[in-house]
Amino acid sequence: MSLLTVNNLNLQFDTDEGRITAVENVSFEINTGEVLGLVGESGSGKSVTAKSLMQLNPSNAVYSPESSIKLKLETEEVDVLSLKSSSELVIVRGGAVSMIFQEPMASFAPAITIGSHMVEQLLIHTSLTKKAAAELSIEMLERVGINEAGKRFHQYAFELSGGMRQRAMIAMALSTKPKLLIADEPTTALDVTIQAQVLDLMKDLVAEFGMGILFITHDLGVIAQVADRVAVMYLGRVVESGPVRDVLRSPVHPYTQGLLNALPKLDALDQPLTPVEGDIPSPLERPSGCVFHTRCPQILADHCQNSVPSATIVSKKHTAACFAIETDKEAA
Amino acid sequence: MTETPLIKIEKLQVEFPLGRTLFGKPLKLRAVNNVSLEIMSGQFFGLVGESGSGKTTLGRAILRAAPLSSGKINFDDGDVRYDVGSISKSDLKNYRKLAQLIFQDPYAALSPRMTVRDIIAEPLEVMGLTKTREETDKLVREIAAKCRLNLEHLRRFPHAFSGGQRQRISIARTLVCSPDFVVADESVAALDVSIQADILNLLKSLQKELGLTYLFISHDLSVVAHICDHVAVMYLGTLVESAPTSDLFTNPRHPYTRALLSAIPSLNPDDRGHAQKLEGEIPSPANPPSGCTFHTRCPMAKDICRTEIPQWRKLNDKHSVSCHFSEDLPKT
């Protein structure tokens, strides 16, 4: 069984304007030592999916009864959504599951040193003494490539550069030796040269620590560089998923194809950019049937608007949810 | 594109005060250092660099929104000529009509309390360009149609719109007073990929239709490669290379340009880890390195780089670079 199994995750938010669907029927698995890339535009539900794994969504979040998130540890299997009290939740909030956020400046408290952050969480999640925790923290800071780790340990987040803050964030997330690491747009706020350094570091760390990673990003280039498998999300649904080579080289869902065509490519400078027509619908006006039908170039008349396509197997491990593929298959 | 420069910058320096030293000597941060460049009329001129490289400050200096410490900026559109550094108050009013800015974040740039019509009309009213409300409305409707905004939407407030629509409103506001020159500062950075391509295509078609000259500031090299005719690369306040786009991307002559190009994550999953990695991070502009400012990170730095500032020199008619060893760089 996989390290993490998410099955039929349905998540809605109660708001003043009514109940908004954020995630609909999302299922995926992550194995130990594997990087799953979750890609999608803003509003696609990738961050709330990740936060569900730690139950970090706000209190107006409503999970449907059939949703299940199972985490397999050495001794036990944890049903994440059934955890209630904060003492039970410790296991997925920093214990077996850690998270790296997009904006490291916003994730460190400004009036607490980097070192205190790191020691505090080690004291919560491990049985280390304060002294041992401090030593381990400094060791981790060195491991992620921070110079003068002993000095940085006593500094505040504002004294570090953006790249260094993100390294410190990674060091902190990994010091508890999590089984699963959630990285939510970890390089989006960084410059390309620093991004390349951080991605390299993360690849090294997977090899060394052997954990599973859920890597969330909107950047398909980053996905190509780090992920083993990829799931493409649009408006709360996974529209296509499979091994990274298959999905990026021969995408079958019109949305994935559209995303790749809209991307400026360095080896094809003369090609015009083709935007995906239309705008992302507001969550309050969620399209019926296939959520992508309002922007889809391959829309099938009176089919796509009415019913929801299920995941069709394109090839081994490569699936996509689209009626156009189903009919192609039948014709073939 | 004609071969006369619309904007001509010579040895521009922009400094910001940083307080004083212990002995009362004023400290300065040199955000733009000794920059000379020409933007031809009708050109789509790209300016790239990491955060802290001074690209935004340079764009603002041209618009007279940042203080000039020394050097010259000349604006010449064939009808009027301005020396932007010593422009008079009445001339500045006219210059503001001719040189405009599109902001990065379409969510922060539009007042939530004004209707779209009022937002687009505001520049006309402030600058007193129209006499009657009918005249204003006519111009607003014309530019809104050119920016592909639905005229029905003019009565609504910005909160009703998605990121891409907001950026189109923002562009309409910039162009309503029919400027010659537009600084687009990271104008697609806040947008999703599928929308980004749409805005880039819009900027390009508006350029043809209205005869605009752009300074397109971006950190995203693949976007710049697609849309710009000519690209300049900045590092720590200085220009390191400037060349026609195809030339710069196929034959970069500065180690920093090369590092930037190779740091772009490739979309090919089998092309991992071939990047020529840059060590370290961009130094603080308050305390720049001696000699060539890039020598602390440059893979080919020699002794001369630490002591002598490289000259800004022409390799050919359109390709300029500031590196001691441009000719000795290995072939790409």
C-alpha cells in the first residue's frame, strides 16, 4: 500500500454567498521516495487539497462523508480526516507530515529567532532535549547549505535573504524526519538562479531521506525538473494524471494541452502563444458537467455540459477525464 | 520600427539615501549605476534581471518617478523633445501623457470603490484632456473595446473581475491618454499561464495598432524571449548585456546571461541537472563588490575582475556587453 492514499476527496466551504465547491472527487497516491507534482492555476484547489492532508483548512471547510485520506506509517495506519483534537493531529502537523510554504517571510514569526522556531517544533515532535534539539537544528541548517549555521541559528527571518529563508524553512520541515513532505509553491517567490539551487537541494534531500513529496506548483517547467508523476487540477478536479514524461510529452486532456501551448518556450521563439480562451470561472458560478467545458476547444455538443467525465485510462498509469478521449477510444 | 531612439539614456545613476555613517557622512544606495541605453521608436524593449537588480528603478527613473543623481535621459518622439532629468513642471505634465506605466498586480492597482468606467476615465479627467463627459465616455469606450473589454462591464466594480480582465482594465487606463511610451513593469507576473499568453498577445497587437514603444520589465526570460525585439540584462544596478532577442538567446556573451538562461527549468523531464548553476545570491546593493559586481558569483572570474570595472562596450552594432572576457567565453 502507498504511503499516502487520498480517495474521493470532496471539500466545500460554507460562505455567506453559499456553499462553494473547492475540491471534487480527487484521488491520488504517493509512495515513499516519490515526488508527485500537483499543478494547476490559481483557484484550481491544489493548496486546499494539500492543506486537507494536515486538516489545516479553516473551520468552514466541509468534507463529504466518502472522502478519505489514509497515511500508512510503520506501525499504524492513520485516517487523517477522523483526527479531531490537536493532540491527535500532531502526527500529521509536523510529525509524519511536514509542509514548506510559498512565502518564507510570512511563515516565520518576525520576533522569534530561526533557532527558536526549529527547537520548538523538535521539542513538540521528538523526545530530544533542548540542547540536542539545538545541535540537530544547526546540523540541518548546515545540511541545506546555509553558511555560518551557528550564527544564522540566532538570527531573525528578516536578517536572511529570500533563498536562505527558504532553505531554513526546508531544514526546519525536515528536522523531524517526516514521511511525507508537502511543498506548496516552494520556489515561486525566488529568482530563477536561486530556484535552481533550491530545486537541486530538494532532489538531493529526497534521495537522502527517502520521503514522499507532494510538490505543488503552477510552473510546468519546475514539474518537469522535480516530479516523477504529475496530476493536473482544474477547478477542484484532477483532469489528467500520469508519469511526468507521458503527461508533458503527450498530454491528452484539452486543458493540459492548452496550458502547454500557452507557455512561452525557448526552443520555439517564433511560434505564437496560444492562450486558453476565456477566463477561469468564479467559484460561485461553477460550470455544470465537465468543469472545463466553458473554455474547451473540443467541446462535444450537449454532452460535456450535462455529465461529468470520469477518468479514462490512456495508457498504463496515465489517465484523463474527458469525453473527447472516450469517444476517440470507442472509434478506434 | 524606425531607427531613431525614442528614449536615450546616458550614464544614468539613481541613488537613494541610506542615513549617515558614524561621522555624519551620508550613506547612499546606488540602485542604478552608469546605465546607458537606447530604446528605438516602436521597439518592444525587454529588461530582465533578478530582484534587487534595479530594473524597476530604471523604469521609474525614465518616467521621472525616481530621482536622478546624475546622467541624462532624453525623450524624443519627433514632435517634442524633453531632457527628463531637468524637465520643467509644465513640460512634465505633458510628458506624463506621453510616457505611462502598467503595474504588476492588477488586484492592487485598481480602486475597489470606482467603477471600471471611472477608473479608465480618471487619467483623462486629471490631465484635463477632455472637455465634456460625452467626449470622455467616447474615448473610454474606444480604448475599452481595443483592450477587448465588454462595454457592459464599464458600469461594474473591479471586484467582479478575474485577474486577466483586471489587467485589461489596467492596460486600458494606461493607454486612454494615448501615450507613445509605456513601461510595463512585471505586467504578467501575477497572472496564470493560460491568461498570461492572452495579455502578452494583447500588448503586442496594441503596439501595432497604436504605434507604442514598450519597456517590458520582467524576471521571466521565456516571456521576454517571446515578446521582445531587444533585451537588456541587469545585475546589481548595471547593465551587463544588451542585444537583439535572437542574438542574446543564441549567442549570450556575458556569464551572467548564460547562467540566467540555463537556470530556466526545462520542460523536458530528461533534461535535468544540465543547468550551469550559479553559486550564492545577489549581493546587497548597499555594499556592492569591487571591480565587476558579478565576480563573486562568476564561474570564470579572474584577478582583474576583482579590481577593474569592465567597460560597457560594443561587440557589434547592436550587441553590447560589460565583461573583460566576452570574447574568451566557451561556445554555447
